Amino acid sequence: MLQTIKETASFISNKTKFNPEIGIILGTGLGGLVSEIEIEHTIPYNEIPNFPVSTVEGHSGRLILGTLGNKNVVAMQGRFHFYEGYTMEKVTFPVRVMKLLGIKNLIVSNASGGVNPDYEVGDLMILEDHICLIPNPLIGENIDELGPRFPDMSEPYDKNLIKLAENIAAKNNLPVQKGVYISLTGPTLETPAEYKHMRIIGGDTVGMSTAPEVIVARHMNIPCFAMSVITDLGVEGKIQKVTHEEIQKVSEVAEPKLTLIIKELISKI
């Protein structure tokens, strides 16, 4: 796999002559952050050797390279999921590529369902920790050049970045939650009993991404920061039927707040 990662990173580097410092992964309905980037290069995923292709509505499927907050960034406008039929190696492949492109930090966003009864639709949550119930992306032969066989996960989300984001949110009078994100395979949304189970085991939100990307990033010693937009509630008495389109709409409404925090955070890294 290492040779494949190097081939893809070399293709992007040779095509763009661009050296990103920060990687960004944009979740469902959150691709609008791209409008804040001073774009220098845009590459559709289907033009990148060895790259998967986004199949989910709300994921544009483009790699964006440019500047944001006076930093060189590479942003995935659309991510990949286990439920699309991709292997975990493929789901997390772009994070490996971004490492070889030179990123020093990874920022991730997602849309998620809130199981904490104190949360409301439209809330933003900073991830303090996660529980990964998707197959671990490091299963298989370890690539020693990228990281150790048994990487430490005592701090999956960087405490300094979390503190910076909290200060930015407070300065801009933007309330934020902090909590634990649970990654599930999907693609079904959860049953009431499953939501209850997620809360019992320590979750505040549930989704279908993020944790595998962060595991791979931490394997390569990349500090990570992640935020969720709470798009629906899995709280007893508040559970309603919800569609993917409705989740996208909630994400798009909350997006300006998330964009402000991430843009300022990048400028301070």
C-alpha cells in the first residue's frame, strides 16, 4: 500500500507544486467552507490515481488546495464511508496521502445525531473523544514507515486545538458542546434502542465517519481536531423520522458558525 500512497501523493504534488500544512475533511452538507478558501487547485477525485470516488449526496468529490487563515490547506470536499462498500484501507487512504503531502494537522467535520438529552438540533459539538464501532482501519499488516503497530490513542483529539476552538467560540458568542462521538457503520440511521445503547456506553453523538480517519492520522502522529453539527436527535421522546436531505439542510444552516470557528482556528495554529 505504501507505494500506492506515494504514487498518489506524487501525482498531486507534481500537478500542483503545492505544499499544504493542514488537512481538512468536510462532512455532509459542510462543503461550503471551501468558499472561504483562496483556491489554487481543484482536482476531481476521479482524476486522482488510486483515489476512491464519493457516492453520497452532499459530498462533492473534489480535492481543494489553497490558502485559508493564511495557511496552505488541502481540503476534501466529500469523504468516503465504509457503508459505500469501500475497505477501511480505501476509506482512510486520503489521510495517508495528505500526510505524504506534508500536512502537520488534520481538521475534520461531520453531521451527527445527538444522543445527549442536553443537545438540540443545530448545536455544534467539539469532539473530546470517540468510540469506534467501525472495523479498525489499522487491521492488517502495519506499515512501519507510517507509524507503530500499536499506536497510543490516549489523546485522539488535540487538547491545545480544543482549547483554542473553545476560546474562538466564546469570543464570537457561539455556544458549543463538547463530547464523545460514536462511529457506526451505517447506512441505516439508528433505531430507538440503538440510540439508547449509544448513550449508555458513553456517547453524546453518533455518526458514520471521522473516527477511522482520526485513528489513521494519529497512527502517523498527526494532531487532530473535529467538530460535529447535531442534525437530528436520538433522545427518547424527541426521535422523529429524518431523511438525508433534512440532515443536509440542518448542516447547511449551522455551517457558517462551524466555518468561522475552523477558519480562525487554522489562522492560530
